[in-house]
Amino acid sequence: MRQFYAEAPKKTEAHKIVKAMRIYLGMTQAEAAKKVGISLDAYVNYENIPGRILRGHFSTVFRILEV
């Protein structure tokens, strides 16, 4: 069985997607950080700094946010 994976967005777009999905799911930054298992400061950086979120972390964040 073949599995397909979505290609990670460009570094400059990932932070915008993470923020948009969190807002869509009605979560605060603190709730999202707790669910992902990282500090609030780290999560805030993921949303606000282009290129901060790495490809591996991007997949983890989306999997945990149920995307």
C-alpha cells in the first residue's frame, strides 16, 4: 500500500499555517503548546518567526493538532 505525505510548505509559510490552524480549531497558544508538549515560548516562536519551525516539527505539530 502506498502512502502519500503532504509536502512541507516553504519555511516562510509554515508559521502562518500553524497559526491559522490553531485559530480554526479554537485553541489558545497555551492550549496548543500544552497539547504539542512544548513550552508556550517555543510555540509562540513557531507562530511568529518565519523559518523557526523545522520540517520534522511541522509534521508533529499538525499531527497533534489533528490536521
